[in-house]
Amino acid sequence: MKKSVIIVAGGSGSRMGSEIPKQFILLENRPVLMWTILCFVQYDPTMPVVIVLPESQISYWRELCISQGFDHPHLVVKGGDTRYQSVKNGLEALEESDLVAVHDGVRPLVSRDTIENCFNQAARSGAAIPVLPLNETLRTGTMEHSKTVDRNLFYTVQTPQIFQTSILKKAYSHTRRTTFTDDASVVEASGFPVIMVPGNPENIKITHPWDLWIAAAYLKKREDTSP
């Protein structure tokens, strides 16, 4: 089955305390977004890659690619005002594909196993997302009135979220709400079931400065232990 990936990178650097959008911040001397792309290039070098960026960032990204000598083929698409619209734009630019992954541009540590397991499950069931069980105790309510809830009923959701392309396109064509925060929610709202598969713990979303420190430490360790 032909596979593709849409990488959505529309974040800012506000929570990072940076004027540079977080997808462009250097991580071990390479922009975060490049590490993210490489996860999929290394998984399947033939897989088409679509990058969705705010229009104001596209020229900057191209300059980064030149200065870094980053020449892995990818198509750059202008994003929308919301993540929902950005993914929709990416879908419209997508080449013919049986399965499509949608991934956060600031998740540069997704493992090969997570990508492969999600693709395999999506091929069987139509929609697959990587998740992790919770380790912390959970409470619900307000600061004044709260109660404990069963953490075994909850999971944290990662990306890539992978779908049979026909299902994802149908979901986006039938849904008009733009407040969804992930693609699984769009697919569920259209009546399609979503299957969860185990993610990888290091597949963090770079949001705060300490996330960069964690990612850098992981990459350094991976480099030190590689043959």
C-alpha cells in the first residue's frame, strides 16, 4: 500500500520563550522540523512528505534547508488559520496514497516501531493512533472541589495518527467544525472507529525549554550507542 505523511508545523515560540518558531529551533545543530522529517525518511525514503507551514514561514524554511544542506524531497504547503484547516490543505495537496500519516512537526523522536505499528493497524482497521498509559494520579474538578478518577481509563495521545486516505478525506469533507485538536477526533465525528496502539515514551512534543533538553539528551545517547 502506498504511504504518505503530512507534517503540520504551525507553532510559535511563545511557550519556549523564543522569537523563533519552535519547529525551527536548533536541536543538536539541526532545526527540530528536520529531525522530524528524518524520522519518516529513515522509515521509508520513498514515502512522499508534505510539510504544512504558515505562509509567513515558508521562505525562512527554504533558507534553512539551503544553509543546512537539507535536500530530502518534500512538498511545502501553506497552512490555514487552524490546525484543522492546515491538515485539510495538506490533504488537498497530497498525491495518490492508500495510507496517510498526520504528524506534529515538533515531535522529532517518534520511533520506527511506532510509525510501522500505526501504519499496519491503519491498513487493517482504517484508523490508528499511538497512545501511552498514564503514570500519574488524576483528579477532576476545581482547585476547591475535586475527586480522584481511575487513571486506567485514560491515555495520552501522540502522533503520527494514521488513516486510510479515503477515510480521512471523507471525514474532512463531511465535517465543518474547526475546533478539533487532532485528526482522530475528526474521523470519530464522522462515524469511523479509531484503534489505539502503543506509542513510544520519548515521542514528546517540543513545547517548553525542558523538552529541548530532554530531546537533546536522547539524541546524544542514541548517537553514543549507535554502532
